[in-house]
Amino acid sequence: MRFDLLREPWLPVITLQGEAAYVGLEDALNRAHEYRWLQGETPTVTAALHRLLLALVLRVHFDGLDSVSSDKRWSELWFSGSLPAGLLARYLDGDGDTPGYRDRFDLFGAHPFFQNTRIPEDMTGSTAKLTMFRAAGNNATLFDHTANDTRTDLSPAEAARWLVTVQAFDTGGLKAGKRPSRPSLGNGFATVVIEGADLRETLLLNVPRANPSGKPQSSSRDRPTWERESDVIQDSSKTEKFIRTPSGQMDLLTWQSRHIRLRGHEDATGVVVHDAVILPGHRMGIDLELIEHTAAFRRSFRIRKGARDKEASGPWKPIQLEEVRGVWRHCRELLIANEVDNSQYEYLRPRNLDRITELHESEGCFPEDKVFTLRVLGQQLDPNRGAVHTWLEETLPAPLSILQENPGKTSLEPFIGLAVSLAVNMGEALQRMERDYHTRLKGNSQAERRLLQQWFWHPLSEEFNRYLMALAKGIKEDPRGIAPLTASWANEVDRIAHEAHLRWVDNIPRRPADDLFSLAKCSIQFKRRTRDIRHDFNSSIETDHILLKQKNFQRISTPASIEVLQNRKIFIDGLYQLGIELDSGEPTRASRARRVLSRIRRSTNDPRYLPDLVELVLPHSPVPDEKEVWYFVAVLFSLNPRPALSGKRRPLGIAMRDSGTGSSVEARLRQLLTSDWNVLQYRLRQVVPMLQQQGVALDYGQLLDDLVELHQAPHGSARAHRVHLRWTEHFLSGWEDHHSTISAP
């Protein structure tokens, strides 16, 4: 029984024509220039298979070379167009006194690939443990309901892919024989793969440089796991005691986090794998930041008062993917070269990016405007680390011009830091708003809270990529343009944050007026926080030669056409002119205005005066579905034509707040919030004369816009809800938040 991984199709690739195919290891390397990408069933499978191919490329094409020779070989392979097949054949078949390793790539041979032959024959296990999307033992999943005693047969190709994946990404928990185990190595960081134009370029861009001799991970002692003999199985059933240090990059890329043995048989369909024993394997005996090339890290620093140098206040922490917030938040750690100044954090980007910039400087391998793509892969485990919560895969552009920047000589890193911090602070303000709202209602809405974060973070990824590409172009053409580009990004963050706020408001269940007051209070606090956040941001990036202009995205214009809006304004200005004439002190003008307003007031009860109302409204060409609202606003104006003596006419909520009539006016507002259109007209005819008595001038232009929305939108709809929320916010906050309130869509 054989399954030759070198020639049997088991590696999933995408051809240059975009077609999916399966190939063996030999084709994957020798014909890598014919394939676009290696794409597994999950991001973790993709990452693990890349690590396997990188180990094989490193062993075949770079083993035994020092740093200088390795870089020279890399340059030759980059410009050659394909990986020479002869070197792989020589490695597999042997050359003179050098043994070959072709037999080590059989899934079921005397030296089964990636497996331990010392696992006892009487020890068995379910293949569901191998495929992490299936439920088995303590690895419960949401959609799969495989029972422990259910036999699951796998094809050798599928078993081989998951065999490689489990070594890098297995979950923690009890393994065969009730032996506890920590999660595999790859769960500790997000795997960064630099994507080239084809698979050959991708492998070369990611192949690590051989470690200098003399270090603990010396390349002279390095070899991949298939060249090693099986380790002795530990006897302890309580903990993992076998800790060792990788001897180099090939050892690390093929690290055996688990001792595994697959067993198969032949049936009518061919060879199948029916049994998989998984035991705890090696534990890493070195800090990852010292050897791992596909991960980014950060650590915090502190500067003591009076001290000249900074000191680390914590260990290196690898960058990991999160389910909602994009990987672009870690662009400093992923793209910027390691900084040397006394900033709060020190970053360590994937070392392969350092090698790319060094090769470009020495060999000129890439065009100056080259943009790489970083494909970041990983998974999240559940809180107990015993099951997969979700798989994650994201991309980030990596312009060569940014990779080459020296953080000690340019201002690029601080601006990117400010850009990311602004988004983080805005996201926290949204999260706090929603948390405060549900706290006020003593409710629990984790699902809604999650949606609000998605509405904010997901649109930012595309916008940040545009910002990053603009920075890459800007630092080459005019470094002084970094600040305005960052300011433009801030405007986009501001816009998206407030659009997420509006969407959240629209999706809040239509609740009683008491809940609307709670919502308004939280919304007001959110707008104040975002103003403070933006003010601090602007203060940080303003310079003498640039003026940052903050756009106000909080007030969303109505969808009415420009002509309709102009006609509304002309109509309202005509009403205001009647008020001015009424208060002009000139007998003729005042008498005319008083007569017109009196006839409009009487038109609601006496049909004889309706022509006067029509004569006032129709010359301004109201659209048919707004005409009734225009008539009603004209009637309301006749009840309170007071001009704005202080220069300010107040929207309804602020006007009611400033009327100073105590709790009774709040009760009237609550009545307005719960009224349908017919009842609302009756209650507004009571409120407006009250404002006249208190000497408060009303903004009839805003009132017309609001009433058009309430007349056209169904009672209790999202559109009506926005109007009611704006009235409530105005009532609670007054003029302070008037220019940052929600307008109807």
C-alpha cells in the first residue's frame, strides 16, 4: 500500500488560467511557474502547505550556502523563470555518497511521511481528530455532529493535507491516551505569506535566509523532519515534557507539534485512511521572535523619568488575526522596518520583508513601484483552546517604497500610527455607545454589539488600502503630502463611524419614548467623544504649512433634489418675510401681514379661507406628496410668526428645551414622539403657540424637512425614528450638539 506524495495529486493549486487542480510535490516545485497560487480547504491548510514547500525549497536549493551565496542563488532563481528540476531529482534520488530521500515521501511506507513509527500498534484514534472541522472528543463544532464511534474514512490526499496542517495548527486538549497537549505552533501567530505573480515567485519571496553558523539554530545542523528518525514517545500522561530548540529554519518549518500515525486499507474504491492516532509532540524551547520568519511581533516600552534609554515593559507579542477588526490595524508591525527611537512600542516585521528590501538594494530585483500582497492566514480557537472558533484570511498591500522607509529618518511611521489610533478610538467610541445604551435598558445584546463593530471595521479595510497606496506614491513624489493624505483618511474614518452609528440607530427596535430618551443620551455622548477624538487627532498632525479641514459627516443631507430643496427654502423665506413685516413697525406692511396670517389660521376651520392658504403655497411649486405638509407648516407659522431676534431660529427640540416650562414640556415632547401623523398635527398646533408665549422663534425650514419625512415614512419606521431621535437629542443637549445631529436620509 503506497501513496507517493511526490507524484500523486494532493496539493491544491490554482493555475494561471484560474482553474483548480491537484498536483504532487515534484510538480509543485518544478512547475511552480505554471501555478498562480496554492489554495487549501482552509487558511490553515494553505499556510501549513506553504511551510512544507518552503522547507523543501530551502533544502533543495539553498542548503549549505552562507548568507552571501544564498542571496546570489536567490537572485539567479528569481530571474531564471523556473526552479531547476535537476536539483530536486538529485536530492530525492541521491548523488554519490549522498543518500536520497524519495522513500521518505510515502504516506504509508517504512518511514511514513510526517509520522512517528514508534506509536504502539494497539493505539487507535478517529480521523475526525485529524480534520479539525469535524467534531470528535472535546473538539465540538457548531455544524458537524460526528460521533466518537462514527468511522470516518479519508482519501490519502485529504489525510495528507490535514496531517501537515495538524502539525502546525492543531488545537489543545486531550489527545490519544488522555494525554493533555497545548495548541500547535501556528496558533500563536498570524502566518504572513508574501504573494508573488506565481507560485515560484511566492516560494522565493518567502524562503527564509539560512541562519548564520555559530548560533543555536545553525544551518549546519538543520534538516527537515522527514530526514530524521522517529522520536521516542514520552511516557507521561499528565504533561508535555519533551522541549527542544529547532536546529534551523527547515526544522522549524516542519516542526512536529504532534506525534501522528495514520493507518489505511484498500477497498473497492482504492486506498483510504481509517485511523489517525495523535499524541503530544515537541514543545518549542526558544522564543519565536528569534527564529520565526513568517510572523510579526510587537512589544511595549517605557521610559523612566530622567533615564536616557527606554526599557522593555513586556515580552514580544506576535500579531494575530481577529474576527472583526482587520489586519491593517497592524500595518506598522507588518510593514515598517524595526524602529530605533524612544517611541512607546518596538516592532518586528516578518524577516522576509527585510530580505526583500536588502535584495532590491543590492540586486535591483524589483521595479520601484512594485506592490507586494501580504496574505495573512490563521485561526481563532475557543476560550478553552480546545476547538476551532473560526478560520481567518486577509490581505494587505505592501508597497516597496514603504518597505524601504527608515522609521528613524522619515515621519511615515508616526502618521500611520495616528491613522490606526484614530480608527481604534472611533471603534471604541461606537462600542461604548452601544454598551451604555443596553446598560441603561438593563438588556443584553451581544449580537447587535457585534454587528455594530462589523458595520464600522469592514468598510475601513478597503479605505485603508487606498490610503496606504496613496502614501506609497506620496513619499516618493512629495513627502510633505503625508499629512493631508492622513487627514483625508481621517475624514473617511469619521464618515464610516457615523454611517455605522446611523445604521445602528435604524436597526434599534422601535421602542417607547423612554427608551428613545436613553438612546438620545448615548448618541449625544458618542458625538461628543468623536469630536474630542478628532480634535486630538488634528492637533497631532497639524503643521505650519498645512491646515486640516474636518468634514462634518454627522449631518446627512436629505435625498430630495436640489430643486425641491430650493423651493422649500424660498417658501420658508416667504413665511419669514411675513414675520418681519408683522414686526416692522410700519402700519401698512404690518396690517397686510396680520391679515394674511389671520386668514391662514382660520383656514383650518373655515373653508372660505382655504384660497388664501393655497395662494401662499402653490406659487412655490411643492411636489404633490409634500403639498399637505407645506399647508400644515404655513398654518403652524401663523400660530408663531415671531422673528428670530437673537439671529437664531431653533429646531423643534431645542425650542422646546429653551421654552423653560419644566417637566410639562418634556411630557409634550414624549407625546409627539409616539404620535402618528394625524395626532401629531393636533399636538403640534398646541406646542407651537406655547413657544410663541415663551418668546422662542422656531426653525420652520428644519421643521418642514422633518415633517415631510414623518408624513412620507410609515409610523415607527427607521426614517421616522431618525427624526424622533434628532428631536430628543436636541431637547437633551441644546445648541451644543445641534450641528452634529442625525438628519433624515
